[in-house]
Amino acid sequence: MHYILEILPSLLDGLKLTLGVFFLTLIISLPLGVIVSMAQRSRFFALRWITNIYITIMRGTPLLLQIVFVYYGLSLANITVLPRFEAVVLTFVLNYTAYFAEIFRGGIQAVPAGQYAGARVLGMNKLQTFRYIALPQVIKTVMPSVGNEVINLVKDTSLVYVIGLGDLMRAGTIDVARDVTLIPYLLVGAFYLLLTMIFTVIMRYIEKRLNYYL
């Protein structure tokens, strides 16, 4: 217990960074996912083509590789040099926006065509139809899938160690290497498990609140 209390401050500092990456990614990528899903349904072929290429690349390559490319690759190509934290957040946002876009696209396609026809009869334009008719139904439909991605995001934040960010995983790794014991990894696993359980309960509560037909 004395050793646990000794390493706990460094782990909590790492946890702050982990939560920072998590919340920034979630706050930015969710609305962007809605926008990209709408772009996929655009009547402009070029916009649909670019959007589909972007989603294919983001979903078809490992997130770890994307982090390395954004942080190291862009600087080597003399395009830009981003600080570590900003590079990680940008990469996570790009990656999770693609996944959320596919989730929202499926939700939009699940809305019956008659809903759109009824909105036109009521005199609504496309934006009003999407905002007041389609989007509430889409959110209710996709919430379980969004919940799965939220849980994945909690665990994926451990990948930021690859560029030397002092997140929870890196803090544990430093303690393990210094003290030659697996206790820090056990604590790190406990933190991730606790976060996963907390966000699982939150997402299930949201799903229950959205089941207003039950």
C-alpha cells in the first residue's frame, strides 16, 4: 500500500492527460461525424468521393500508424510541426470522425422515406427536416453503436505513448521500468477498467432515456 500511494500521483497526472484526449476527441468528432455523414449523401459527386476516400483511409489504417504519421510524417515532409498533444488530438478526431460518420450514415438511412415526404408536405426545408425530424430519430437509433465507440476511445487513448506523451499508460510504464514490478500496470488496468465501467453506465443511462417509446 505504501508503494501504491507513492506512485499514485504520477498515475493521476497521466490520467488527466488521458481524459483530456478522450473528452476533446469526443466533443469535436461527434458533431463532425454528423457533418461528414451528411456530406456522404451530398448530390455533389466530388464531395461524396472525397468523403468516402477519407473514411476509407481512416478506417483502413491503424490508429497507431496515423498518430506516428501526423506527428513525425508531417514534420519530415516540411508541412507543419505540431506539438505532441495537438498532434494526438488531431489524429484521434480525424479517426473517430470517420467512424462516427459511418454510424450516423447508417442511422440516417434507417429513417423511413415517408418521414421526409411528410416534412415536405408541412413546408419544411432540408435543413429543418434533418434537424427536427431525422436527427432525433438518428440519435436514438445509433446510440448503442456510439456507446461502443466511446468505450473503444477510452482504451485507444493508451496509444499516445508512442510519441512520448505522459498519459496514464506511459506513467505506468515508467514506474514499471524503474521499480521492476508489475504493480503499476495493475493500477493502470484498474483505472482503464473503472473508466470503461463509468462510461458504460453513462451510455446505458442515455440509451434508456432515449427509449421514450417504451
